[in-house]
Amino acid sequence: MKKHILWLLALAFAAGVAMAQVGFPSEGDLDGDVEELYDENHDQAAVKEKVKVIIPPRYALHLTEDEWNLDLNDPAEAPSDYVYDPSNPQPPAEGCYLVPKAVKTLSDLASYLGSGGVLRPIGAYPAAKDYDGDGKLEDDEKGTLICVNHKTLQKFSNDPEGWQLSVSVTGTPASGFGYFGLADFISMMPMGGFVTNSLPSGPHVVASGDGPTGGWLDDLIVEGFWFDGSELDGTYTIDVTFTLAGL
């Protein structure tokens, strides 16, 4: 009896499979209509499957480093000299550099770097170092301090109209920290940036693009403080907010 029941179940299953193959409606059909196509000799069949895909709009950001603790009691010395090359505008490496005493304003700094001026590594504040070892500090061996930090910002957008990355800065105290600057690089090409000596600041658009990002797109974020002599002692907390939005 048991074998007979199993045989009937097997037969029913086989019949169900055969019926499905010749085009009987199935619960998996999306619209209730099973389509059959036969050639003139009825020696083959084809059915269509309908696939529905929903892709929602998405914007996403990820920072590989979400803190920068800069203590001028022991500033990190940069690994080597930095010279700006306009034909290959790369950012300075991480660490701190001496800005010569004669450079006093942002305009002076831009002119100095644009004319091939050198920023030399230093690990002291205030910035002074006997580079030539002659026991004296020349004017180009003392000055002000620039400290640089790098991080990677990974962004994702599937907006067909394009995307825009902006940065806002808040913090306390609102001034007295010298200058804070930020620059965005994609594939080591500069996209945009800003400099400020007071807060809040922004939003500043630092990068944008047409269409989607093509998956996760990495930006090199270069942050820097220039302690130009206007800085005041104290502890400063600065919040940098990155916002990715569609165009």
C-alpha cells in the first residue's frame, strides 16, 4: 500500500511537471498570462520571463580617518622639503613645515609657493631650527608653522544627473586657531578647496561630477593649519562636515 501511494505521488508530480512544460499557468507568472511560442511543426517551445528590478537613489560617504589630533607641544615633522610644481600640483606630505618669516599673509604664501619657495620640515613650535648647523638662526630658519593631514573620503552616488561634494566647518572657539584649509584631490588632480580663519564657514563646494560616481570614488582630502602668528593659546575643537548631494 505504501509503495502504491508513493507511486501515485510520483505520477502526480510528473504530470504536474509535464503540464507546466506545455504552458499551463503557474503561480510564478507576474501577470497571470503564460506565453507559449511554437514553430510550425510544434517541435519546440519558448516562454518569456518578466524581471522587475528596483534601484533606489543612493548617496553614501565613508571617511577612512575621522579624527585629527594636532598637539603643538610635539608637532610631527614632515618627511622632506615641499616645493610646489604647477605642472604637477601635488599636495605636501603629512607633517609640519616651516614657513619663512618674510611670508606673512595668504597672498605672500601663494606668491612664495608659486615662485618655487621651499617649505622645510620642522617638529617644533614656535617654528625655528638651525638647519645649517652654524649655531645661528637666519631669517629663513625661523618663521611660522604649517601642519598637514591626509585622509581618504570614499563617496557613492548613482544619480544620473551628477553629484556635488560640499564641506562645512564649525567649532569653538570660533577664531584664534590661525588658518584652516582643505583641498580635495581625485586621482591626484586638484578639484577645489577653501581657507578660513573664522567659524562657521561654508558650505564650500570642493568637488562635483556629471552622472554617477561609477561605484565608490576615492577623494584625497588634504587638511592643513597655518599658525601664522595670529593664533592664540587654547584648545580648539573643529567639526568638518562633508555632504554629498545630487545636482
